[in-house]
Amino acid sequence: MKLLLVEDDAANVETIRLCLEVYKPDCALSVVYNGKEVVPALKENAFDGLILDLGLPGLDGMDVLEEVVQRSKVPVIVVTGRKIEGEQKKVLQLGAKDYIFKPYDFHDLLKSINQYFGV
């Protein structure tokens, strides 16, 4: 399984990377730290899923999500610390499979990965 993680916080990236190494050792994780890097990464590689933070430099995660769902069929799980009224509903209406608030229990992310990324 190949996943693309879009996250600008290095500590969150390492936490997710380590947890996937333990619970999903067959997972190949690619990381981009900037919203503008997502579409080029999707053009270069075939991913089974995308884990997307919304608070990103370069291009806001909501804009990234809109662009991804227009250009790709890759399933998206949003993992964010933002709590803007109505945003969760909009994210799901745009086509994200799940919306997980930070801080979260990693088992919730694993459950979502198992459910939506076909593994």
C-alpha cells in the first residue's frame, strides 16, 4: 500500500510514520510538507490513499482537497487541528472519506485507513 501524507508538522509526520511502521509494515509512506506539492506528487505516483492536514503552507488544505477530488480518485482522509464551524461537513461533501480531529487516537486513523484505503 502506498500512502501520501500531507503534513507540515515534522513531529506529526514522524508519529504517523512510526505508527505505520509498527501497524502497517507493508505501507510505503511518501510525505509532502506544502499544499502546492500535492498535485505534482499525485501525477508522479499512484497512491492508495491520501492523509491530508488542512492547515498547510503554500496552499490551504481545503483548496488542496478540492483540486485532488477534481483530478484524482484517490481516497482522502483529513486529519486536522482546525475546528471551523461547518468545515467538517464541507470536507465530507467535497468527497473526503473521513475527518479526524487532532489530537487523535492513532487507532482511529488506522481504522479509517483500513476502511477507506482498501486494505
